[in-house]
Amino acid sequence: MLQPATIKFLKDLKKNNQRDWFEANRKHYEAAKTDFVSHVQNVIDSFGKNDEEIASLKAKDCVFRINRDVRFSKDKSPYKSNMGASFIKGGKKSVLAGYYFHCEPGNSFVGGGLWMPEVDGLKKLRQEIDYNFDEFKKIIGSKKFVATYKELSDREGTRLSRPPKGYEADNPAIEYIKLKSFVAVTPVSDAELTDKNLVKKITDAFETLQPFIAFVNRALEH
């Protein structure tokens, strides 16, 4: 579980996203960061029992900085209003698929997958789905997967309007082949963020996603 003070800090930061305010409240940020890092390590320790590649990670390999990269953004707010962590073989900068926890009051979620892969990785994954569509369909159509995630995320801008080069429109897997990101997420309520069962909820969600992550990474590592 996360401490209520961590959630309060993120809510306050969203209302006061300025450097002066942040520096004046740095001690609250440091406390929130320590709490979040501790929580991430608890998730690693719990889920690592089922995935030795995750077990070898340290929280610092997973947690993202709170500072925003504003160089190419119209929004010049200096800080994120969330705390996030990726649990991926090789750490958060890895190009492989992995798991993710996003803590943002009112918009928290858990899940994972592969977000906007490079051209080479995308080609490999599309081919893997095409060649092994029955296996892929069985994974994302399992009762456990559907109960937790419903289906793969289909956010605006993450799917091509037409089949990519080399694929026909009548391919049975075409709607998945047209995806540019392969991600599944399930929401986490504000009440769940401070509940003692938060680590279990995240671990259970990751376990459900494990066959999907394994399928994606098999394609990428070929």
C-alpha cells in the first residue's frame, strides 16, 4: 500500500505544478518518493517469485523521474502529476515488453505490454502474430485476461487505418496486425492505492499478463 500523504502530494502537485512550489515542498516529495520506491520494491519481491528476470531488478531500475521532458511539448509544466514504474527485463530503458504501474490520483492503472516499438521490433511482432495467431488469440481471449483487461488497448493513434505493407485486409489477424502499440491496462481506484492489498492486486494483474509478455518478447528476441 501507499501512504495517504503520497497521494495527497501528487494531488497538490497537480494544482501547483511550478518549480517554486516544488522546492518549497521538497521534503514532502522526498517522503512520497521514498514511499513509492519502497512499494515498487515490494512488487518486485512479490512478482519476482514467478518471474526470475523481474526478481533481479532493483526499484531504482524501474522508477521514472518526476521531471518532465518539456523540450518538444506545448505543455511546459516541469513535473509529472504521477509516479510510474516499469518492470522490464534489463530495466526501464529496455526495448522489450514489460509491466507497468502508474500512480496518479483519479487516473491510476496497472498493466503492461509494448508501447510504440521501433520499426524492426514492430515488424517482428506483426509476423509473430500472423504466424501464430491461434496462440495469440488464445492468450488474449483467456477468461483471466478478459476478466482483468477486457482486451488490448486501442487508444486513438495506436492503430493504422489500413493494413501495413505485406498484409491483406482479409487476414484473420489484421485488426491486431494494424496495431502500433500492444498494451493492456486495468484501472486502480484511489481507494485501492492506500489499501493493504495493493501489492497483491498489481502482482495478480502482472501474472495474468505474463503469457502475453512472453509471446511479445519471444518475437522481439528472435
